[in-house]
Amino acid sequence: MKKPLVSIILPVYKSEKHLEDTLASLLSQNYKNIEIIAVVDYLRDNSLKILNKFKKRNKKIRIVKNIQTYGLHVTLNRGVRRAKGDYIAFVGTKNYPSIHKISKQVSFLLKNPKIAAVGTQTSIVRGNGRIVERSNFPTTHREIYKDLMLGTSISPETIMVNKKVLPRDVIKFTNDKYPYLFVDLLLKIGIYAEIANLKYHLVSIKLTKRQNTVIKIDKKISFIKLLLRGSLDYSYRPSLKSLFNQVLSIKY
């Protein structure tokens, strides 16, 4: 049986420092029926040059250029619209999937048709490659879904979606703040199908500096807007205590 095509969406924004390593990890996947859709949202560094260099050697890479900086949600939507695969995976340019990541997720989704999105466990690493933290995300839909708003139950950089089990146009981003645009997507997906995490640590994420207070305040506003949207549009009801704690100390 022919293996399904997986479209990997890679948003590229000021990514020249980590881009080569990310591309190398994607191209080394032991699952070979993939396309990598790199959407460039910043043209003033060497990211596009790096992408063109890799594309000359590997036709699995497709490049989309934004004529100006549009932001993450527009960039992701442009990638999704161009995806030819029934399975869509998302990756950041500071993330390094293991060689088994795509194959394990595809195998899981094929065996579990009630599940539309699956993530994996992650390892947080320093620049020298030393692991400083390993995730312990829940694996069942119920446990993942109830804590989606807290950002503690699934990692956006690991998600793969089976769009065949979802209505058309569900995979569309509206919120431009990370990670809430992914939370919004998963809240929508949860209306129609289930979400899961694999138990395996299949993605390494480079440790970055904490964001400043201004960005945190901005994200608190974004969080509150998403909370209202989740309540009104998706009938989402997280606990009041957990929401209060989240608004006071957003960690992203």
C-alpha cells in the first residue's frame, strides 16, 4: 500500500542560525514520502539563500516567499493552502525531529482513525546539545484537551494532523500569537475528533532566552481573547483556578 504524503509546514522568520540543522533533520526522516513547504516571512537574512541551496539538492523542498512580513498565522495558512498531503505536520526552525518522528506519527494515525491530531514528547536542549528538560505530556484526548489553554499538555512543534477526518477549512489559523494560534486550532479540531500524544520523545527544541515583560503582557491579552473565543465558539470550560494562575504568570 502506498504510504500517504506528509506535508511539513516550516515557517521561516529570522531563522538563518538554526535553519540548516532543522532542514537536515527533516530530510533525514526514515519516512520518505514527504514534502517540506518552507514559507519565508523575512527576506533580510540568509534564510532564503540556505533554502535555495538545500532545494538544489532535494526536490522535496518547496519555497514560498511572503512579499513582506505578514506574521505567523498568515505564514502558516499560506503553507497549509499549498499542502498536497492528507497529513500535515508543523515544525519550527529551532526544532530537530528524530529520524522516526514522521513514521511513528503516520503509523499511529493510520491505526487510530478517530484521532485527528497527534503530538510527541519533547526534549529541551542547550546550545551544546545537553538535555535540560524532558516533557511528560498526557497521551489521552481527555487529559490533553482539558489543559489546552494552559499550554502544558501538547507541544505545537510536534503536531501532525490528519485532515481527511476533519471538515474542510478547519485547519486555518486566526490568532497570531504563539502558542495560542495552535491552541485555537486544537480547540477546533477537538470539536470533530480526538487529540493524542505519543509517549516517545521525538523532537528536540533549542533553549532560547525568556521573552521580555512587554511581550508577556501582549500575550496575556491574546490569552484572554482566546479564552472568550473558546468559551463562545467551542463551549470550552477549563477550571477557573487554572485560568487565574495562567493569566498571572504566562510562561511563553
